[in-house]
Amino acid sequence: MSEGARRYQLVVIPGDGIGPEIVEAALAVLEVVATLEGFAIEVERHEAGAGQYLRSGTNLLPETLDACRAADGVLKGPVGLPGVRLPDGAEAGLLGGVLRGGLDAYANVRPVKRWPGMAAPTRFQPGEVDYVIVRENTEGLYASRGRGVANRWAASDVLFMTRPGVERVCRYAFELAMPRGGAPSAGARRVTCVDKSNVLRSFGFFRAIFEEVAAGYPEVEADALYADAAAQALVMDPGRFDVLVMENFLGDILSDLGGGAVGGIGVCPSGNIGDAHAYFEPIHGSAPTLAGADRANPLGQILAAAMLLDHLGEPAAARRIERAVWSALTSGAVEIGADGCPLGGTSAAARAVVARLVDGASS
């Protein structure tokens, strides 16, 4: 950022399928909140994902990764198309492996909140579910991406963890819990370790390091659950959770479970955060059947932009966006249909959030 004025250089990756539409919606919100809060954003767009793979044979150009490293932050749309695959059958457009590793973005941060106006399959009301899953992003089972071995009779992938990797993600989880208001049901600041240490030695390793890190944060309660018990509790008693930390594969599954329990992953943002670099995106996919139809739900992407603002040191702007989304859903200005799409379409939902931003500034 330049001296004097608060000015941020952002790399934007529009992505595939619905990505360009919902990214434009988020940028419209960002531009308005920047004006209201007195800072400026400069956007540099880069193509990456399945479309880029079809054009060039690689899903992420080296110059795009360099731009992400040089930027103040990165806003990314969903990527990947089901029919665009590598010779081994894996999706060619997915960027998780190259971006997370290339930026050393070791903490995948996934807030799960019960928003108003969402038809959820559970009994909990808005405000009663508000936790964050911190998923280790560079190790675990997904470290075997592209490295597994298989023949027609057997296959093997390795679950890999290191002490520095586990220490830093556990420390991140405790630091994240410090300024939060605690679990909704009791108000306690709490970090919960989720693992399968009763079965696998690697998870016993993870839990032991978690307990070592926890000792350095006496003001934050620490507990642990096996992954199967955690899956049940996230549905039956989600209000007890504040921050949860876990291995990569478990975090991938349980964050989607949490999203489903609060009304769908369409309102779930995420951040991929390291010590030097970070990028932000919704947790859902590119939904190519909705592409170009102005039907996709942009709220997860808009809330990812709010997370980006928090990372840039603009928490007031981030809270403005969250309040505008809450107000738009509460008032019915944004109404999410049974299919997960906003009634009136993507652009109308974005305009409703922008209107709440402006109304909130003048009230």
C-alpha cells in the first residue's frame, strides 16, 4: 500500500462458471464500502482455473502467482469445471494445491454462521450458530494430491503432518479466538481440536501438539473431540463451538456439513491465510449449469470480500458489509429460494446489499 492514502492493490481471479458474475457482485460492494470508509482499491484481474488450463495447458500462470505474492490481498471466485480434467482424472482447474502451497497459506479459515432469511434444516435461529473452522491447509491427507500410488489392485495416499505445520495452525486458531465473543451458547472463548487420535497415530501427534500450544493460552478454553462426535455435535449443539482446528481433509468435510446445517454453503466465505500472503473465496464450487443466467447466490463471495477487508486492517468496512448482508436478508430485500438462488438474481442481490450499505451510512 502506498504512503499517505489508504490504498490497496488487489489481485482478482474471476474463476470459472458462476465465478465472474459473483466476483463482479463482490467488487461492486467493495467499491462502495471503500468510498464510505475512505480508502481506495486498485484491481488487477488475472485468469486462472479450468478456462486457463484449456487455453494454456496450466491452470495458473507463473506471473499470476507472482502477482498474488506482490498484492495486498487476493479475491478469488470459484474455479474448476467437471469436464476439464488431468490425464489422471483429477479436475484440472482446481487451484487449491498450487495457490495454498505457492502462497504458504496454511490456515483455511471458514466461518459458519446462522444468517436470517435462510431456510435451514436445523432448529437454530439467527445468532445461535457462529463458529469458525480453522483447517490446516498445506499438509494432512491432501498433501498426497497428485502423489498417491495406485494400480488396478490397490491404491495408497499418505497422511502427512509436521510439528511446525501443526504448531502454526493451532497457534492461529488460538489467536483467532482471543478477540471473538466466544461460543454463542455460553460466551466462553474456546478452541476445539477435532481429530481421530483414537485410531491414527498422525492424529495423536496433532492432538499432542495442540495441547502444547493450548498451554500458552490460559485465557482460552481448550477441548477436543473425535471427528465423528464433532460431526454430530455440529448439527445437534453447534452453539457450544467457537473456533475449531483440524487436519485438512476433516476440515473440508466438516465445514460443508456446517454450511448445510445453517442453510447452505452459498453464504459461507473462506480465507486462505499465511504469514505473508492470503486469498479469499466462497467455499462452494463453480456451478457451471448456472453460469451466465444471473441466478447464482453472491453472498458467500461478498462475505469473502469482507474477510479480505479484515485481513487488510479495515475491520469497520468488513463489519459494514456483514451488517448490510444481515439487513438485506432480514428485510427480505434478498430472499434465497429453495434452490439456493436469490430471487431476482445475482445482480439484484448485490444491489440490495449496496443499498443497505448506503442506508447504513446515512442513518
